[in-house]
Amino acid sequence: MSSTALGIVGGLVVGAALGFGAATVYKGNHAGENITLLEVDGTKYREADLPADVRSGYYDIKAEEHDRGNALLGQFALQLALAKDKDKNVKADALPPFDQLVEAPAPTEQELQALFEANKARLPPDATFEKIKPDIERFVRNQKLSETLRTKNDELSAKKRVVLLTPEPASPKVTLVLDPYAAKGAATASNTLVEVADYLCPHCQSSEPEVEATVKELGDKYRFVHVPFSLRPEGLSGTLARGAYCAKQQGDEAFWKYHEKAFATAKEKGWKSTDPDSKDPVLEVATAAGIDGAKLEACLATPEAQAFVKNTTDSMHKAGVSGTPTFFLNGRRLSLTNKSLKDAVTGRLQAASH
């Protein structure tokens, strides 16, 4: 294939179409916690004996392997189901390729021309539309095939025709000290959902509406705790986390007002994790939240506020938090790969009840 295709043309991207996965039955596998993994000077260590940060890293590796395996199995399952729709007697080891199993819309000349024009600046000077048109056409066809397969996969998953049954590795149980953090819901709730997030993390900002909607939908049977975590404690990220601590000193209601405005204002203003430590953005958030800015400002530089950020950083790192947002349900980290937060929560609880 020509290298002049702007970087927009690849091979058949069927794998990308399966990235969303098939319907999955969650079966957390806790048995592995009691398997001996290593021996040092005659002492044997099970997974349950490892330090929390090592257990967390080991889980990440197993979870990645599980996701890659499910992507492969999901692709095969979709291909087999579509082939059965064409021929009920089809053999699993003789499946037609995807482009023979579904009919994707053909690209139009206008679509091809528009894609060429949109990427023209990235092309070599001698690259004309006619010269790279075959590459562009292949790329668009593959994109349309991927979208068609994604739709088919959603339909088959919804009908439970395609279900992946591989047991998901169980995340290690960790002890989280949650007393310093604001919570919604009764302390006696049977389930505790914890969000660890940085106010300057773009993914945290974009996912916050889903978090709020999920917490509201889950209702009173869940206690929701937010941990203001700073990926860069020495910069504005740390200042906003100190602001969250200081807002909570004015009460939980003040904290949640600050929390909401911190995400919204940071996103609106385009504040970055590389921005330096400054109290002005924090006071701007306090003003927008309608809480006492003078009290908050007086609190920001106190040893208690500084210690809050350090203690949070240390304890969350020990619990295996390496990025944000990170979610824990009843002390076990949730994997959100190809799942919504709500599906991850309900799936984990359904598995625990069996």
C-alpha cells in the first residue's frame, strides 16, 4: 500500500470494530489469590501475601491480558454468529471474511474527495487525488465495514447471542481509609463506591457527568466517596486538591459545591496539569461555588491542607492508583474497559452474589 496515504489509510481494521466487546458475564476469579507465585529464601508468597502496590500492578497485567484475549474471542464469536446467519451448517474453522458476511455502504465520490481535501496539507506536494484515491477508498470502506460490524455486534450482544464467559481476574482487596473525604449516602450503606480523580485530568472532567448520573441512579444502597487526588501535587493540581480539603472544612455541602465547580471551571478555563501552584484559580472556584472564599484562602497554606494532599497521594499510590479516574467498589478496583461505570458496578455485585 502506498505510504502517501496520509497516515489515514490502514489495513482492514476489523479488530478496531471489536474493541467494544461482546456481552460479558462477569466472574471474578478470586482463587488465584491463594496460588503460590514465588519463593524467596524458602518463604513462599501467594498473591494475597504481596504488598498492595505489587498486587495492583500484577492485576493490571492480568487485566490487560484478559482484555486482549476477549478482543480476539469477541472477533471470532461475531464472525461465527454472522456466518451462521448465512449458513447454519458453517464450520467454525472455515469462516468467510467479514467483508463477505455483511454489506457495508459504498463510499461516495464526495466522501473520498472531502477526506482528501481535509488531509491535503499532510500530503507530499506531488500527491494528487487520483493518485491516492484507491488508498483513500480502501480506508473509507474499512471504516464503514467497522461501523457496520459494531452495529451488528451490539445487536447480537443485546440478544445474548454473543456472550463472552472468560473469568475476569479479580482486583486485589485493599483497605482505603475514607474518613478524610466527603461522602454521599448513609454510612451504613451495604456498598461503597469510591472515585479517585484529579480536577485537572481531562478524562475525569469528561466522565464526571456519567459519574454523577450513575451515583444518582444507584441510589441509597450505595455510599459514594470522592477522593481529591493530585497527579502533580506541586502544581495547580495540588492547590485544587487543597482547596477541596478546605471546602470540606466548611461542611460536606460546601465541598460538593466546590467539587462540581472545580471540574466545570477547570474544563471551561482550560487549566492544565502543568499549570503552577496558584491560589487565584481556587478562589475563583470558591466564588463560583458560593462558599466562603476568605475562610478557604486562610486554610490553603495551613500544614493540615498540605498534609491532606501528601497523605492522599501516599495512601492512594499504596492502594495501586497510578492514574485517574480510578474507581473502587467495596475495596476492589473496578475495570471500566469496554464498560460503563454502572455496568461495572452492577456486574461486580451480580458476580459477588453467586
